[in-house]
Amino acid sequence: MNPHKAYSTSPLALLSKLWNQRYLIAQMARREVVVRYKGSLVGLGWSFFNPVLMLAVYTFVFSVVFKARWGIGDDNTSFAIVLFVGLIVHGLFSEVINRAPGLIGSNVNYVKKVIFPLEILPVVTMGAALFHALISVLVLLCGFVVLNGYIHWTAILLPVVISPFLLMTLGFAWMIASMGVYLRDVGQFVGQVTTVMLFLSPVLYPISMLPERFHVFLMINPLTFVIEQARIILLLGHLPDWRGLAIYTMVSALVAWLGYFWFQKTRRGFGDVL
């Protein structure tokens, strides 16, 4: 490979490359899912068991021990459904971001021995994370039907709400994947940040519990808007905040491009460092 090669940072070039590599991305994402459960007795059943276990633990702690209530129903099962939405969004984000620092280092052969589109590695990770998130959403909807007997038609808008969030997450993943090559401490730092973000976003508590002076800081968290809008369309049956969604989409597109730009500008040094 030519170490002096200039890699394109154009968003259009990125979209074209992702489209051209869509079959490779799908195959690699499928392999990631299969390898994760290979050899286990339960197999893909773990993708159901893990989120349900987390849901049960958090529900017990916050609704039974701390007597937390959300205002959407008064029973613990209603609290569990509301809590589950936040856990799904945070789980998707944390899975992609926590794996990003080691993506390049764990695929050294792709850097040194073959010509490989390294920029698709975060997309592959996103594909695998989306698989698990989709299963969790299906569990959520089934639980909602059992409790209420129906599903709000606005649930079909979930892809519209979640897509900008995926774009922003990819931007962070590209940037962190590049930084992880040069700074090995990034992995430890990112793990701490994603844990902190669980408690600094409305996953375990409603925004209304905080004084108004803290609301602006909570809204800076990229998880907050998506979690709130997902709850609105899935649990309340209301339309999303279209104006807020448009602003969030523009910011997400900017973050995605900046992350990709950084990745492309720094990738020429990957071979030397690794």
C-alpha cells in the first residue's frame, strides 16, 4: 500500500463506498453475531436473555428498592417498559463505542497485508449491534402488547427517530477507532464515559426529576433526545418532535462527517504504529 496515498473525505465518496461494500458489510456483521454465540448451548437465545436480565435487575433496584415511578402507569411493569427503551438505546451506543478503540488493532492484517476498506469496520460493528437492538425492540413490543393489548401505529416511525442517532454514533466510532491506534488508553477512558452516560441520560429516571437548571446539560447528551423521542412514539403513541429531529439530524450528519474526515486523515499512520 502507498503510505502517501490521499484518502477521500467526501461524504458522497463515503456513501458510494458503503453502498459498493454493502454485501461485505452484511457478511462481516453476520459473522460477528454468529462467532459471539458459537459453541454456546443457548446460542442466539443469549441475545434475549441478556437484556431481559438487565431489565429485571434495574427494575427491581429502582422500582422496588428506591420506589421510583415514572408517571406512565403506577405499577412496576410499566416502569420496566419505560426503562427498557432507554436501556436499548444506551446498549446500542455503548456496544459500538466500547468496541471502537480496538477495531483497528484487532485487525492488523487488514492494515498491513491486504488492501481493505478499513472505514467499514465501525459500520460492521454497528450492524451487529443493531441485530441485538432489534431483538430487544421485539421483546419490548411483545411486552407492551401483553400489558396493553395493542401497539401504537407511531411505532413504525422508530427507524426515522433512530437513524440520526446511528449516524452520530458512527461518527464517534470512526474518531475513536482512529484515536485507539495512537493512544491505547482510549479504550479505558471510553468504557468509563459510556458508563457515566448511563446515569447522565434519562435512562433510569425521567428528566422531570431534575431541577430545570440541569435540563440543558442533560440535553447535551446525545442519548437524551433519542431516548425521549423513542418513548414518545413507542409508549405514548405521539408523533416525534419534527423540528428537534431535523436539528438533531443535521448535527448528527456533521459529527459523522467529522469522524470520517478524522479517520481518513489519520489512517496513513496506522501501519507504522501497528
